[in-house]
Amino acid sequence: MLPKQENFKLARKMAVEGLGRSNLEERAAKSGGRHELSSGGSASIRLAYLGNEFVVSFPPGSIEAGIGQERLSLREEILFLHYLAQATGTFPSGRWISFLEIPGGAFYHPVFLQRCQAPLVRTFGPDPEALRTAVGPMRGEPLGMGDVGVKIRAFPFIPLALILWRGDAEFQAGGSLLFDDSIAEHLPAEDIVILAETVVWKLIKAKSTEQRA
């Protein structure tokens, strides 16, 4: 069995090869990105991800961040490439659904609760207002749901909703992540877990950084 890092490298290699065989102009259009050609004939796609723009170039399938931005982790690069390869161009409907309602979501639901929802509630439940600040770098927007709700556009056609309810003497604080019902048009359930987990942990990191400042 290959070590996890080697599995990630293999998954990335396969994703790049698949995209390299595709119509990149079509992939850009269906993902909400922008296709560009250089004078030398190489192609690139500019795509927004969590409030920042990244450029993937073919060949060799490298992903470049803008000035002052953090590079994507290997797992994020795979997610980025999977979205480029699978997005259908379907616009968000505005109808929010739970993870369980996503095709294949029931199988991954325990993992989703453990890696995504539980850390969100544990970190922001006691201080829901901190979520409003943490989503700033992702260009999050207020959402009129729960006691504190925000909307983040992870990719051009994939918005996420993060919702918190304050606790009181009778009830513990609660929270939830919701998805537009079109999300399965762009990513499978396994990748959606990775996306949600990535967003939550970036927010936790942002909160920690804010507290230290």
C-alpha cells in the first residue's frame, strides 16, 4: 500500500493527465473560470477559490497563487483539479440542503460530522460572532439563517452556508454546514467532505490568528 502522500501525488498526476486530454476552454467555461492562451501556445485557466484567484497552466498542470497568497496544499490542488474536471456549468439554485441530502452523503456522513461539523461548533459555538470575522479573507457574506449565518463561495458554482445557534441554559450551541442542491453537479460526496473540512480548518486557523494579534 502506498503512503498517503504518495497516494495524493498519484491522484494529482491522474487529475492533471485527465484535464490535459480535455477541452480546456470548455472546462474553463463550465467551472466559471477564464481560459487564456500564451503566445507560445500553452494554455491556462484562472479560477477563483475561497476568495482568491489561482492559475493552473497546461503543461505541466502547475497551480500558481497570486502575490501574497498562500500556495494550495497538495490535497487542495487535487480538489481544485477535480472541480475543473467535473464542473457542469450549472448555476447555484439558491436551495440549501444538508450533507445527508447529497447523493452518496449517507455513506460519508459520520466522517462529515467528525471532521467538519463538530470542529465548526466546537470552535465557534461559544463565540458565534467570531465566524463573521474569520470569513473575511474568503469574502464571506452574511446569511439570514441561525443566530449567525455566513455564505462562502468556495468555487464559482459552489457556495457553502455555515450556520451557528447560540447555546443557553437549556441547549448547547449548535451549528451546521449546508450546500446548494446543485453541488453534486460539480463534485462527488467524498470531495465535498474534503472541501467542507478545508473551509472549517481555514476558519479555525483564521480565528486563532486573530486571537494572537
